[in-house]
Amino acid sequence: MDPLFLGAIVAVATILVLFSGVSVALGLLIVSGGFLVIFDGMRSLELMPEILFGKLDNFALLSIPMFIIMGSSISSTRAGADLYEALERWLTRVPGGLVISNLGACALFAAMSGSSPATCAAIGKMGIPEMRKRGYPDGVAAGSIAAGGTLGILIPPSVTMIVYGIATETSIGRLFLAGVLPGLLLVGLFMAWSLYSTWKSGDTNLLNARSYTWKERFEVLPRVVPFLAIILGVLYAMYGGIATPSETAAVGALLCLIIAVVIYKLWHPRDLWVVLRDSTKESVMILFIIAAAGVFSYMLSSLYITQSIAEWIGTLDVNRWVLMGAVNVFLLIAGFFLPPVAVILMAAPILLPIIITAGFDPIWFAVILTINMEIGLISPPVGLNLYVISGIAPDIQLKTILLGSLPFVACMVVAIVLLCLFPGLATWLPDAVMGARQ
């Protein structure tokens, strides 16, 4: 059978299995096992356990549960509320300052937690009611938090970047650095839109904010600075050559737990158990998907599907930017239905050879892919962040949340265009800090 036609059959089968409601990891194993048995016989099943566990035999994977513990310990405290309150006190008199302070809090909390849903929940619980009380439209209040939460998978430390680095054997340190400037670019675009929409509305109620004294502005900072110091310390240790990403993640997780206990009194064993239990569940889910995706990639390679697709793309007489446009459309559609980790692990083995053959930088492409996944987080039918916001503010219709997030989707599209025009936005900082690649 022609490998390209077989690849189409595998794609359809995978979509049908995943849409049946089974977990992503189990669905990938079912598809992989089924096609291996059909084309290679029952003996191919003997290799599946070896491939499954062999995919997890990677020291870099230790950073995933450590960063998740780091984020979970922060999410279990009032750190998000304190971060929001600190920015609100400093930006309260700026036109649209409450939206801007929420977006800034989302960016900083995302850097501390690395989780989009956690960012939405932590900042949204305080930010949405406060914005609505000040007269901001429901769509702006909900949409800005939903969009701000997506920054959790781009701004380092990002679990999504770690997964991409493992799947493509790319430097995780470079990937973290590559996400810094694009992350700040997105924050700037989000804030610029918030300023413009506030100015355009001309509603003076949005400017009727409380004034804070300098004492009130400074008194909240001691509760926020320790967490920010940990983030800076983790990044310094990683890029200063002091420790590997896995080692810095472990130290960061321990320090975040200590601060949660000392500053936020998270000392009760029941509270610590919740942090460790939830972190373990999320870590096992991600690692299971990684292992299953390894089997799926082996199946694609064994049936010569990956190689045939790459060869076919290489023979196409099309402009490489047309090719990149097609890849972006594919990623957008995939992100509408699947979580970012699953999309990366399933698509990376197929897309990376195509990207490299077309002359694109894999580090730069990681940022493009991640922003596409961010769009998926606030787009139906899955749109995880939309449902998180709906749970926080159940009286706001899902349609209103979606419409409120659309301008921020446009900002993400603008960011992708800017990255295509100026790829140095993603590649300059990694090259400047870690040296140019050979």
C-alpha cells in the first residue's frame, strides 16, 4: 500500500479513536497497536512495551513533574491574588489599567506556574469580578483573562516547551529563551488592545478607580517578590551553567514549597498532600502521553509514513512560506480539538523534517507552534481556558467569553506574522546567551 495513502488512513483512524472519548495516550496506543499488528504481525506487539518505557528513559523528563510541583504549590496559595493586587495598586490610574494589571498578573503568574488553566483560575477569581464592578464589559473582563492565561505555555518555564524539546531533541534551555521576547510581545499586544478598546469606549466609569498611597503600593510587594526571585534564580542557574534544567526545576519546586509553607502557611499535611497528589496526576498524564506518542512515532516510521510525507513535501514546487501557511492552518485545526502536549508529540515527528528541509529554524518554529496552541486554548470546541473562565463566572455566557477573546486571538495572529517577518524575535536571545548554533 502507498505510504501516503496509508498515512491518510492512520490520520482518519486516529481522529475517530480520539473523538470516541478515550484518553489521548490510550487512543494513540490503540491506533499504533492496531496498525502494527495489521502490517507487521502479532510479533510487533512485543516491541511496544520496550518502546513505551524506553521513551521515558530520559533524564530531561524529570523536569516536567518538578516544574508542575513548582506551579501547583504556587497555585494552591494566595500568590495569584497578591500578584493581582500588587499590579492593580500600581496601575489603577492608567486608562484601562485594571485590564492591563490583570494581563500583567497573568504574564507573571504564567511564568511562575507554567500552566494556562491555573493562571486563568488564580487571576480570574479576583480580576473578573473587580473589572465587572468597575464597569468593564463582561466580554472584555472574561476574554482578557482567558487570553492572558494562554501565556502560561509560552513564557518560561513552560512544560510545553520541555515536551517539544524532548520530542525533537532540541535544547530546552534555548527553547525557554526563545519564548521570552515573543511572550513579552504578546503581553504588549494584549495591553495595547486593552488601552485602545478602553479609549475607544470613552466610558469615564472605567477610569473611576481608587487611589492608593505609596505605603499601600509597597506593602504588598514582600509577598510577591520571593516567587519572582525564584523564577529569576531558576533561569540564572540554568543559563549560567550552574545546573541542568532538571536540577534547577527540582530546586525551584523545593523553594516554592518552602515559600508556600512559610509565607502562605501551607503547613497542614492535607494541603501539602493535595499539591503533591494533583502534581502527580498531571505529571503521569503528560508522561503517559509522551510514552504513547513514542510508540505512535515508531509506528509511523516503521510503516514509512513519516519519511514518505517528508519526501513528498520536499518534491512540492511551492514557496516555503506557502508551506508554512499550510502548517499553521494544520496546527490551528489540531489545537481546536487536542491539548498542546498531544499535538506536539503527534505532529513533531512529521513536521520537523519538513520544517528543516524548507529552511526554517526549529527553535523559531517551536514558538510559532506554541502560539498556535495558545489560540486553540481559547477557541471552540475544546477551548480549555473558555471553560475555566465559565466555571469562575458562570453567569457570563460562553458566547460572550468567546467574543471577548477574539480580539486577543487577532493579537496572536499578528504576533505570528511579526515572527515570520522578524524571526530574530525568537532566535536572537538564545543565540546571544548560549552562542550561535553551528
